Amino acid sequence: MKEEKFSSQGEIVLALQEEGFENINQSKVSRMLTKFGAVRTRNAKMEMVYCLPAELGVPTTTSPLKNLVLDVDHNDAVVVIHTSPGAAQLIARLLDSLGKSEGILGTIAGDDTIFVTPASAFTARQLYEAILALFEQEL
């Protein structure tokens, strides 16, 4: 999974069987993926693949905020921020505290994903660039 090449649980089953795990099936693979915290995400080739999260632990009080932000993207309407597991609420609260003067109308946060809506005076692109600068991310 480190190579991000498995797009289905069936492919993982076949690979494990080739490695000598004869009693493996899709049900067992599904349970293992859940236990390890594996998720399906797009790789560099834009293919949906299984991968392990970069950081399995929840953020600590000594974690620099910029290290909790894994990816920032946008479309014409919203900015989407992907964080380490458990960090989205913390980052969203920070963004909400910045408010409309910084271009933020509001946020919706899950466990590791945040939707940020730009205030009316800002485009999603402008907000995206401001968020990148805030967390010292690269374009």
C-alpha cells in the first residue's frame, strides 16, 4: 500500500495470495484496512487507490498547525483542506476566528476535511492563496 497501487480490495487479496496468504479474503482485507486506518484517495496519476494515512495519531498540543494541513485545493465555489486525522476541527476554528475580513464566510469540518466558503468580497482562488500563505504551503 505504500506504493499506492491497489485500487480495490480484490487487488489486495490477490497480492496477498501471491505472497502466500492462502486463507485471505475480501472480508478479512476490509477489516484490516479499517484497523490500519487505510483510506481510498487519488494518487499522483489521479487514480483512486488505497493508502495508509501519513500520520495515524491525533494532533498534540505541540504539533505546529502547518504540519496538520496535508493538502489545500479549491474550485470556483469553495476551498477544501485535508488535515491529519482529528485536526480538522482545530484548523476550522482557527479559520473561523479570522472571519470575513480575511475572506472567510464560514467553515464546515469533519475529522480530516474542511470546506471553507469565501466571503462575498473574495473569490475561492483568493481565499485558497491566503490559506496557502497562512499554513506556508506551496502552490
